[in-house]
Amino acid sequence: MWRVVFFVREGKRVRQDKSGPWLPDRNQALRWAQWFAEQGYVVSLEDQFGMVQRLPIPAMA
């Protein structure tokens, strides 16, 4: 199980928002994370054991 984790800036702090739904596989979560990253969100993936995996930052065109 995997989910997309959002990073939200609140003043000088950055908070992790883990309210996203759990997805059955990493590829599906990765597709969602890439879509959100294209929309301008800062995201990572979290597995069912609590490990957060950062994603590469896409190059700006």
C-alpha cells in the first residue's frame, strides 16, 4: 500500500499532509504523485510501513 504525501508551507514551517488515500501499488501512487507535481505541488510517496520516499524534482521548462 502506498499514498501520496503533500508538503504544505505554513509560514516558515513545512508540514506533511498525509490525508491522501492508500493506493494498492507503487506505480499507481507514482502516477498520482507525478500528476500532482505537474500541478505545482511538492509531494513524496509513503509506503505502508511509514517510510517516505522523496521524488526527483522535475526540471522547469
